[in-house]
Amino acid sequence: MPKITGTAKRLRIYIGEHDRYAGKSLYQAIVEKAKQLDLAGATVSRGLMGYGANSRIHTASIVDLSSDLPILVEIVDSEEYINKLLPYLDTMLQEGLVTLDDIEVIKYGNKKSNR
């Protein structure tokens, strides 16, 4: 199986499950914009527990089924492609945290992508 190695950027966006943008979940809007901009891929993870700038703990306990759980949107791509998305985040995010890391990538097998 062929593999590609190299450097890339990892974009992480920490938001709340109830955050909205243009009538839909913010995480869904971010993933759809990333797809529209042809970024390599995106993953959304739902946290079991966390807190942010407001220091309010969000948890998935049975007692609090309506809690606003933490959401992590993670995207790995070249710096060029990550930079395409960043200006859109400026308009989409009302609150949250965005991190960017330089990473090493080992990619196995995808025949459809040249990246």
C-alpha cells in the first residue's frame, strides 16, 4: 500500500454543541465550508465533559441531558488549504478557541487525492 509522508497543519476548533451559524449547527456549517473549499477532510468529536472561558462545566451526565457538550472540529491539510478556511471562521465563530499546529503526516492509500 503506498504511503505519503510530509508536513501539514492541524486546525482544531473548540466550540459548544448548541452553537449555531446560519440556521444550522456551527460544527456542521464549518465542515460544509471545509468541503466546499476542497479541504482534505474534517472530523467532529463530541466531548463527554469540559469547560471553557466561562468556567461552566459541561457534562454528559444523565441528570443534565440538555447540556451544551464540547465539540472539537479537527482538520488536517496543507497550510495553503487551511488558510482558505480561516477567514470564514472569523465570521462564523462568536466564541470558541482555534488552534493551529505544525504536524508530520503519514497518509496511507487514498487513490483519489493528490494531496
